[in-house]
Amino acid sequence: MAKGRKGFFDRAEQRGSELDKTGIDGKPVHKSLEDGTKRRYKDAMNIWADYCTKTYKDPVKAAYDLKTLKHFTKGIVWGLDGCEGENDLPSAKSARQVWKDFTAQFRRQNDPIPRNTTLSVTNWIKEQIKKRGLPASKRPRRYASDNHLVHLGTQLWERDWFEYKRPGIRVSTWSETLDYGFTSARVGEYLESTARANSGRGLYHRDIIFIVFRNEHGKPEFAAQLTRDAKGMTWTPDKRPEQAIHEGSEPRPFLLNPILPKLAMCLARGAFRDYKTIDDVFNIPAPPEKEVYQLFWEPSICNCPFYEGATTEIEKANSYSTRLNDLGRRADYVKPPTIHDFRAEGLHLIDSLYSTAQRMGHGGQWNERTHRQHYQPNNPGTDGQDAYLRGKIRTIVADLFRGMTVARNPDLFHCLPAEKKAELEASPEFTSMDSELKFLKTQPPSQDRDRRRREIYRDRQKMRKKGLRHAQKAQPCERPWEAKAEIRSIGGYRSRFQRIRHLMPERSRLAKSMFEVSCLRSSEGHQVLQDMIVLYKQEKEVTVRLGLEPDKCHCHPTELSVEPAKSVTPKRPGPHKGFRRWPSKAGLGVALSSTPNSTTPSWKHIYMCHKQYLSGSNGFAELCSLCNRWIVGLDVWEQHCQSHLIAPQTIPIQCDPLIYGGTLGAFGYCPICLGNTELLARDRMQQFTRLDYWMSHVTKCTEELDRGSAAGCSIPWCDIPCENALSRRYHLQDVHCAQFNKGFKRSSQDVTAEDVDEIPSCKRGRKTLNNKLTAGPVDPSIPTEKYQFIDETPETTKPPNSTAVHSRAIGKLRKKQSSAKQPNSLVLTVVPPPPLANCPTDVKDDIAPPTISNKVFSEVVAAPVELAPIKPVRPVSSSPTLPHSKDTEVTRDPTEEFDAVPLRILTSPMIESSTPPSDLRTGTAQECSGEHFLSTSAQADWSGPNVSFSVEESSDLDPDVQCLDLKVVELKVELPISYSPHGPILVSDSDSEATTTLDRCVNTSYQRPYREAKASLPPRRQLEGMNLLHQNAFSEIHKHQAELHHAAELEWVRRGYPRIGWRRLDARIRKFLPALDGILDGEISSPFLAQTKLARKRKVPQTIGNGNGEAGYYGPRGSQIMRAQIIREFESQFPRRRRRNQALRRTGFTDFVSKVLVPELAAKLIEEDMGVDGGKAREILRESVALGGIVHKLH
């Protein structure tokens, strides 16, 4: 069909214009907004809504009332804060911007406010701005010159002590800084800015053209052209500015070569299609005159962002801006230069050298007035003096004054001086926080307590940071050429890189070579590029510590494994306990073929391993952290230490142990012992690898020095004067990086029973029966063991020859020893049970264990179960009052009572005491069942594995610790079950309501006060180590689990639940995702969301699970599938949805999925399964939770 007006709409219909008529209505169409603009509009409307709520006015009608609008805008002017808090004034522009955002959004939703009204309010705002005295602009225009760029580069490469998550971030950060400085780009033109959130816009490989050309000297030179995604050019991409960067016609320091970091990043990624190595790109010859050779990208990488963030997505502008700000502070800027400061300087220089049109193209500007109003400096850079006198025009003076807009203090504090820190911590506000923290530590654990503690810690950190900022601003910068070493060395930050540079050979070389002046193709340039590529590829900056190389691990070849080593139990545990093993050269006799991976042992392991290896043959060995070599022999070590003390310049003035990159970079020394000439050299240079040990030693030595020494620094070669002991302490902290304990920690030998009684019960450790029973002379004929609880796993080793009792009130149990106190006697009542079948002879002679009857319980128990608090138990060493046996059991954790729960049907042993429930302190180890559930009852009969014991206790024994003798055990069991036409019924212990056994046995939960973690279950491989009672119970459990599952399947059929097709479940879930999408957006209401809000409003404590039934009869298996699919579908959209949905913001994405979306999805699946409405589906969901937990549990 020919072109023309004839048949115009016919062609449109043929092309589908009439198929979709969405949006064809009488509503006005507004301009689409960016996410940042939407947030501003929404914030302005929220302020208006709050004002209307407070003044009881209609939000729509009140917007047309001039009096109301004046009152509203006056509140805006006087209510805004500046960017630095309450004491900082906002700019007049900020106040006017809130008014503009409000009128713009109101106009999009309603009829616009009359022009006369808005003009009157604008004039009213100007009057209020004058009354409050707001500045005209947010901040004065600043200009970051090339001098500031060099300061940042010097800090980044030569002095920086900061450790980035990846070493490659250092390379990309400098590349980005050079790009912004040399191209005068806005922050969002290379990275994804907040104004373009989730847009993915920025610099991609396809936006860069790499070439080789022949320069003015006939040499090949690299150049690149960057296409910037400029502001206001979204719909005109063909107009985007293009900037060229190059090596430079004259040799410059490698630091200022913008091609160097980019070339290193491209070669490290393998980004070039035809060139993969340094030699490949350096061998490209110079092309003919006015010709170029282009370096093409790999097709797979062409559409990837050039600057990647933590993931493969483009880096966020906030991330880089934060890094640049932190780098500027480390480079001694109180207010570091920003990207816009570099842009302003660049545009000013371009304006002085090029035409207006070129300057506008360089800056990506449409309006000529933009530069004059926002970027042109007040000092135009002219030399009126020499122009008037007809002399040589000078620009250096104006350039220096323009550079002073970004001030720098070479002696800037990087941490609060010790004296100022002490004043801050002594302030009433800080001390009140400390007092509240001490009070909260005595309170039982709860969510409110933990939340409040986090708030206090956060507030204290803010106070320290605010105090540092005030100290930096008030810090004078007087006579920089006479800078005092004491001020420059405060905190030891400026010297940290020098202390650890030997750990990073690439960074150490770059710290020098980056400032050399040469061309990129020289030997120096080749080495710089090679080091930068290696640094960019590294996972961490410190790969190997000199003296602690991986081949110094001497683990036996048979012990080498990538799995965690088993606990060591011989007389000498050795240094390998709990560390990973990996093939070492010392163990296998072969050299390592690759860089150590994740199975590489830590520096602590290698240090202890090699030290023990060398000490075994020579008696003593130590690693000198100053020389990075091992010294063998005590006399040799003494001489070596003496050689360092004779040459004190080899000893750094910073004495703290320094960890960098997960490796010990420098050992710690005591600044007091270093100056004590009465000690041996090896004692003066005692090395510390642990910070806590070092702090305790320094604290003790400092207090001794304060008591018996005159003023002055303890280190002889430190010439900084100290007037008194207090000033010396401050000096040690500031210059020598000493740290002191707030108070001495008494060792466990100094802890008395009175001290333990003063500790709140919630903070005490676990007591054991053995603490009381071993309090006296132990019969040497009785074999004894001690138990070490490491990660709640008991391990037996031989006890040391000591006789002190150590309570669990402090730390984990590491030693158990006897004391001189005689144990209390027990009143025993023997009730001999029948002998246990298949019991070993040695056990029968010592203990008469209880038997387990296999009778089937069929009686109906009408009375409710009477419960009593009990204690879980663990095995400990034998006591003098009982014969030693592996079957001896003892109560555990008497200070942590938990609510007894109804019995675990067919799975849990039961215990019963003849004493009242409140005095019950006995128990048996319950390590057989899937979960630990214990209960007691006064009425019980025989049944399967559910066993209860009766014990008489002496009143003389400590009520918190009681003994259980298996010879006085009276066997009982209880099963409060009745049978009904619908199946077995468990009698409730609270309201006497009958519930099915299936529901009750699943809904019971193991509870401790303030703890929700389940007790650990011994693995099956430990079956041989169990006593006979446990072995029988272990077998019964597995038999009854099958019976329980069969009973659950019968109940499933009786209730008419459908058979679930797991293979089709994913496809069924996808049908309901749009409905879940509406809930996430807040457009669709959900009863589960209402329940969650109500629970939060009533401050119901959170527990394991969601309380909404989750997936009902789909069980944990279905719940896991639903949760995974929901997270996979909506996780990437969470940041955007979080801003829209207030409930999602308060609940959090994970909780929102578990508590709202998974139950909602399960209810919709049940609707489809059962053919019922939503209300009935939710009822089925709640009723079938227990059944689903049995039938469809996770495997």
C-alpha cells in the first residue's frame, strides 16, 4: 500500500493499533518521573498529610486556602534541619524545594492551586527565610584542583591503611577518580545514581572505544573515548557527550595516567577479543599517520558494565561517593573534595581554553547560563595587577586561591586523642549510656532488651564520631613545617602501611613505582601494569605472611583433610586441634603447586605448628616479627633481641599487635617492658599475638609504673615529654598505641562462691553435679575424667593434677578439679527393678538399671497431666559417692529452668520425682529422641519407652544440685491417651480439651527461658557410646516413628486431603504470583498481614515459625518450595517495594515472606485443592499444620 493520507487509519488497524486501548480515557497524562523525583514528591505530600492531621483539616480543600498554606510553609522553613543535624541550618533552596515538590505532586492528583495563591506563598517563604537567616545556597562552590587529585592518589597508593573487601576496588576507585577529574562528568554519567535507581544506566564496555594511534613523536600510544550518559539526554542518546583520554604526549607520573588502570582492568578480565596479555598489547606497532588500530571487545563482555559493584550489576554512585569521602578524610581533608568539585574545576579550565560551545559540549549542558550561574568562580582568574602594569600575566595566584576552597590539614586527627576521648566518656550523656548498659546486662534476654542495647551502642558510636568531627574542625593548622611528631602519630594510622607493607609485595612496589615518571611501554611501565593486574585479580591483599608460609605446616600426611579436624584427646593435644588440615610441603615432601585456597590453615595454626616443630628438637623457637625469620634456641633468641634493642630504629614506636587482611602483620610489644633495662632482652621484647593478652599485660605494667616511677615516657628512645602519670598514659595511647583494660579480670582461681552468688542467674554459667560431689579428697582408686564442652559436645581428657573447683559461672567449662570440702550424704530408698536383658556382666555387678516394658497402654487417663519444671542432663565425671561407670548421669544447667511441656508421644523418656514439683532437680540424659521433651506426673503406669523415675533426696543437699543414683530408681511411665472413633486422643494439661495425638505431639516444643535453640541430637555413630537405657530408647524411637507416620497417613485419608503432585507444584505456584505481587505493593489486603500487624501492635514475642500455619498440610517440604520460589521472584524488587509498602518496610522481606506470602500462597493452593472459599481454606491451613509436619517433613 502506498504512503499517504489515504487509508491511514486502515494501516494503523492492520498493525494492531486497536487491539490495546489501555490509557485511552479522559484523564490527563503527566510526564513520567524518575524514582528520585517520586520520592521527593511523596515526602512533600507526607509532610502535608501530617500537617492536616495535626490541624484537623481536609487535605484537598485546605490546599486552596491561602491562610492554611502560609501556616504550612512557615512550619517548613522553621522545621527543616541542615545536612549535619539540628545545629546546622538548611539552605533557602531546600525550603523552596519542598514547596515546589508539594505543588507539583498536588497538581498531578487534583486541580492545580491558583497561580496567584502559589505566587503569594512563594513570596511569603522568602520573608520567612530572611527571618530565620537561612543561607542562599546549600554550600559554597568549591574547586578541586590537580593538587587535590595528587593528595588523594598519594594516600591511596603510598600511605593507605584501609583494607577494601577486594584489592581490585583500589584499582577501580582510582580509575573512576581520574575519569571524573579529566572528563568533568556528573556522578550518574558513569555509575548508577540514586536519581536513576534500578535503571542500570552508566558506563558499559560498549560505551568505550580503545585505540592505538601514532602520537606527535611517531610512537604508538593508547587512547580511549568514553560516551557519557549525560543528564537530560535520556530521549536523545545520539547527543550524549564523548570524551577522549590518553597516555599523554609527555611522560608523566604513572599516578596521573588514566589509561593505566583501565588497561589493567581490561587485561585482568580478558576483555579484549584479540589481545590477552601485556606483551600482546605492547607489541601493537604505531599505525600509519592519521590511522588507528581499534582494540575490539569480547562479544560476551560488550554489554557488561565497566565498573561493577558487589555483584555483576553496575556499581551504585553512593558506593563510590562513600569511598571517595572516606579516602579524602584519610588524606587529611576535614571536608573531602566531591565529584562535583572536580567537575567545577574542570569546566572552569575548559572555559578558559576553549570556546563556549566546546565548553557546553564538554560539560553536557544545554543552557549557556548554567556555567555562569553555578560553575564560574567568583575569582575569574584574571591578573589585573600585571595587566595594568603591562607585565607578564600570571595565573598561579588565582589558581592557588581557588584551590584553597578545599582545605586540608596535614596533621588532621584520625581518631580522638586519648585526653579528649576520656573527657567524652566522662560526660553525663555517655556515662548514663554506660549505666543503662550495665543495667540491661542484668536483665533477662529479650528482644526489647537487645534492641535497646543496639540503640545505645549505635548512639555511643555516633557520639564518638561527632566528637571526632568537632575536634577536627577545631584543630588548628599552625606552622605545618614544624609539625609535631606526637600529633601526626596519634592513633598510629599514618604508619600502619609501613608496618604491614612487607605482607603485600605488589602494593609495596606500587607505593613507589606509581610516582615514577616514564612512559607505559618502558620496563617500569611494564612492571607497574603487571603489579596492578595481579592486585586487581587478588581475592585479598595479604596472601602469605613472611615466616608463616603454608609449607611450614607440619601436619602428618594421614591427618590431612579439608574437613575440620576431630578433637585431639592424647596427653599432649598439639597445635592442630580444631584447625583445617591441608597438604603441606612439610607433610608430603612435595612443593605446593598452587596458591593456598580456602582449605589453607590460618596463620595461628601455622605459627603454633611450626613453633612446636622447631621447639621439639631445640627446646625453644620464636618468630621475629621485625625480621620475619625464625630464631631457634633460647640463647640465640636472647642475642637477637639484644641486637634490636641496640638499634632502636628497627623497633616501631607503635607497640600494638596489628591484624591486616586476616593475618598478623606485626606482633605486639609492651612499651613499659621495652624501657625496663633490669629485664633480660627477651623479656623486654616479649611478643604478643593476641590483643587481649597484650592489653592485660600492658595494663598491669602501666599500673606498676605509675606507682613507682617518675614522669616521662617509659621508652628511652622516645623524646616526647610527659609531665605526670596521667599525661604518660595519654601519651602511651596516642603515640605508642597502647590500650588498657577498664578493669582487671580475675582469673577463675580467684573466683569465690560469694562472687558467683552476686552474678545474676541469667548471666551465670552452667552448674553440674560434679562441682558439689568432687568438693573434697578423691579416692585415688576411683578413675576420674574431666569433660570439656566445646560447641556443646562433651570430650573426655585426663584431668590435671590440681584440686580446685571451677564454677561454670565464668566462661565455658575447661577444667574440673576437686577441693577440700566433704560432699553431703544421700538418703537412699532402694526399689529394685527387674534386671536388664543383654546387660554386660560388669554393668550388672555395679548398677541395677531400670527395664523398659513393651506392654501396650490401652487405658483411658481422665485426669490432666501434672507438670513440673525439670532439667536436661549431660554426662560428667564420676563422684566419690558412686562407683565410676560410663552410665552415670547427672542433671545439667540447674540455673536455667524451663517450662515443662506435655509428653512427647512415643518418643520421650519421662521422669517423675517423689518430691514436690518445685524441688525437682533430677533427670536423665535424653540424647536419643529427635527433640528433647521431658515431663513429670504423679500418676503413671507402664508403657513403651516412656519411663519415669522416683528418687528420694536429702534435705541437706544443695537444692540446686541433686544426685541421681540408678540403684534407687523406681520405674514408671505415663501415656495420658484415650481412644476415640477419630483416633488416639491426648488429654490436655491446661483446659482438659481433647486434641488428636498427631496435632499435640507436633505442636509441643522444647522451651527454655529466653532460648529457642533446640538441644542437639547425638549422631547415630555415637550409638555404641550410649548406655543400655539409651540404646533401647534409641531403637524404640525409630520403630515408633514409622508407626507415627503410618497413623498420620491414615488421618490424612480420613480428613480427605488430596495427594500432592510435587512436580507440578512450581507451575501451580506461578499462577498465584500476580496476587502475591499485589500484596507486596500494598494494593491487595491479606488476613495474614492483618494478623502480623496485630501481633506487632500487641508486642507479641517472636518465636520460631510464623504463627500463621505457614503451608498447612503441604508441610515443611511445601513451605520450603514456596519460600524459595517467592524469594527468587521478588527478591530483586525488594528495595523498590520496600519504599512503597510500609508494612514490608517494618516487617522485613524475610519475615514478610514467611508470615504473609507463604501462608497466603498455601491458602490459595488449598482453595484449589479442596474447592472451598478463602475462609475455609485458611481454617484447613491452621488445622493441618501438625499433619503436614509429619507426612511432608524435610528429608
